[in-house]
Amino acid sequence: MRSDSFAWKTPAVANAASALLQVSLNNVDWHDVKDPSRDFSFSYYASPHVVSVSPSFGHVKAAREQVVELKGSGFECFDSECSELKCRFGNRPDAYIFTQGELVSSETVRCKVPEYTKPDVLEVELTINGESFTSDNQTYGFFDPFVLDAVPRLIATDGSTTVAIEGIGFVNSGQEKAIFSNRTH
């Protein structure tokens, strides 16, 4: 803490509302911290929450621009251009990628998927004020699969054998499928 500034984390409140910030250096003399034209210092907003990202995965080498829809609650804009509404893709501050969000409704935001050069799973977060981001553990996976092997090569006719596909560039999409067929028939 420097002697010419102070910082506090805001307390949680039950509802969105305006609030007056007052400070005291002696617990007796309280000073309002606000714009003189207003009766309050700042406004609380309902914290946004992302409950799903759709689609939740895409190919690294996508042929066209990809867009994801974030579903959740508390999505809103505080200016007419929605300039503070942004999506953040990434797992570390030094690797974050930001894209502009498009407000569809209070429960849906669309964001362009950034170009990404390798298979990976990135956290997807949203801000409506340009500073505070959600932390709802939603992700987007970039895949570029290359199959190296399938083992074992000898499988039982009763369907009891588990086959493992080995490779690189996979992403856990929850929609993995395999087709077993005999190309001669």
C-alpha cells in the first residue's frame, strides 16, 4: 500500500444497486468518494455466469471463421456499443486471447473463436465491464487429430474387447465415435 492510494475489495451484496463509498483515516471523519453530480460512487451489477460454450470444440485448421455461443445469466452491456463485452480464451495471463462479444440476449453472448496453432483446451471466460472475468470452468478445445495406432489388433467376436486409439491432437469433445466395419463387404 502506498501512502497516496488505497485499495479494497468490494463486499458482496444481494442485489444490483448503487452504492456510496466513504473512507476514513481515523474512523470518525468520513469522506464521500464520488462524482459531485451523483449521489453514489458506483453501481453493482449482477455477476455474469457462463454455464455452457457451444460448440465446445473445433478444428485447429478451420476452413472458415468459427463462432461460439456462451449461454448463462447476467449478460448485459453498460454502453450502447457493448465495447466492454469480451471473451477471453486461455489458461495463463501471458497467453490470453481476447475477442469482442456480441450480446444476443441476457442469456446468450456470441464470440469469434480466435485462430490457434495447436491442439489444446483453453478456458473461456466473459467480462461485461472489461475488468472482472467469469471463472465458471468452461472450455473450448482445438483439435487436429492424427491417429498413430489402434490396439489390440486381435479382437473377440463377442464384442468384449476394448480398443484404444493412440495418437496426438485429440480433444475430449464428449462426442467421440468409432465405426468398426469390414471394407470388403
